[in-house]
Amino acid sequence: MWALHRRTLERGGPPNVPAAALVESWRGEVDMERALDGCVIEPLDEANARAAGRLLARCAVAVEATDATVCEGALRRHDAVVTSNRSHFEALAAGVVRRLDIIDV
């Protein structure tokens, strides 16, 4: 994970972290604080929330709203998603017939 983070920063990053994903993962650990160094925390505004809701509406499987917000931002920015839950992101992207680059961790 650290190597991927470093490569992203070296390529001109910065990595994007949706605020909803931060809520889901933040527990105040030093390692997480280090991982967020150099990242952009993307706020969840109304337009992005509605777009994520549309992804959920078109998804064939039940997934968390956080995954939908992460997917929405990645599709909008043409970013890859780094996840341990590939199937949710594949289902979200398939629901809107879009290709999404997914990096498994």
C-alpha cells in the first residue's frame, strides 16, 4: 500500500480520498495520518451525493453508500479505486456501463 501511495505522489498525484471513506476508516491511528499526507480529502456535496445515489439505484447488488461515493468520484475523475472489495465496485460500474480501474489490496 505504501509503495502505491508513493508512486501516486511521484506521478503528480495527489491521491483523492472521499470524505465518506475517511469517516469509514478513520480511528486516529498514526499510520492513517501518514497515509493521508499529501492526499486531497474530497467533500461530499449534494451533486456528488445524488450521483452516488444514482449509482446505487442502478447497481444489481446491495452495496454500502460509502462505496458508491468512492465509485462516483473515481468515475468522474477517471481515477482508479484501491479496495479490498472489488465485487462492489465492479457491480457499481457495471450498473452504469462504465469501465473502472480497480487495484486490489
